[in-house]
Amino acid sequence: MRKTIGERKGRPVPSAILFDRDGTLVADVPYNTDPDLVVPMPGALQTLGRLRALGIACGVVTNQSGVGLGLIAEHELRAVNARIEKILGPFDTWQVCPHAPEDRCECRKPKPGLVHAACRDLEVQPEDVVVIGDIGKDMEAARRAGARGILVPTPVTLRPEILAAPAVAGDLASAVMLALGPELAHGARPVHGIPSVGSAA
């Protein structure tokens, strides 16, 4: 089983951080089937580089209902995800819900299935995991799974979702600071001269 890398002020350092895909790691292109449209969110590469330098597992938990709705072919989804990995580097786990909302599956966020599956894959406990996403469904999936949630709002995030979030950060770098603590976030070996992260919102 993967272990945490230490303790900080009584709170264990997370064994893994799970990211929503669209609107969190990459710009949200609804039902994207074109790898050329993949654009990383500001700071995504640097943030992931810091986590990897610390030996913290990074995973993706994403709803992709376009597959179940017949708007995205499975090979198109794989191609887009492969492009994301080419730009942002490899992830330790990918957990994708391909079902349409009416399928009533157990994996579609806000249900906790994707988070639980990622934890099983990484051999970590949900309480040792942080989920970072841009909407309330991400936070609810984290809560139901027993993981910590950090919201990074975008223009599509509803104000009630922001008010209800357990923690809110202005960007991915700030979310990592909240997850790790500033001493650990700043202490990670810089990646290609990237400056240290900023403060949380």
C-alpha cells in the first residue's frame, strides 16, 4: 500500500491527489473529440511537476457522458486522454465514467465510485486523498468517498457551489498549497525553473 510521505502540523500529507479533467486540468471543450483542442489550464504542468517531484500520486476522475450519449466514440476519448498525457505527463490512474446521466450508474460524480476506484487502483485510503475540481459534483464525490475536496472555480462554477465547498482555491497552484501546506509546496524541487506557488484564495 502506498504510504504518505510525512506529516505536517498534525495533518497527513496526501498519498494521492485526484483531478477532475475538463475545467480543472484542461480547458473545458464540451464533448471534445479532437486532441488538437486540448489546452492545459494555467499552471497545470507546473503543479503536476511539483507533485511528481514529491512522489505524490496523481490521478484523473472524470465524467464523460458524451460516450453514453453517442457524442464521443471510445477511440476519440482515448485519443483526447492520450493528448492530455502527452502535454501534462503520465497519470498514475485514470477513472472515467462513460455513462449518460439517465443510466443511473454508481460511478458518475457526484457519486463516489470514481474516487473509490482510483483509491483501489492506487492502494490508498480515501481519507488520504485530495480531490481537486471545478464544480460541486467534484466536491460531493470527494465528500461521499471520505476524501478531502478543494474547489478551483471557473466561470461555470455556481456561487452556491463555491459557498458550499469545503475549501476553495484561486488556481491549481493554490489548491496544491492547500493540500500540502506552504512549507511542502514551496519545498518541492522546481520544475524547469518554475517559481513557487502563490497563496490560496
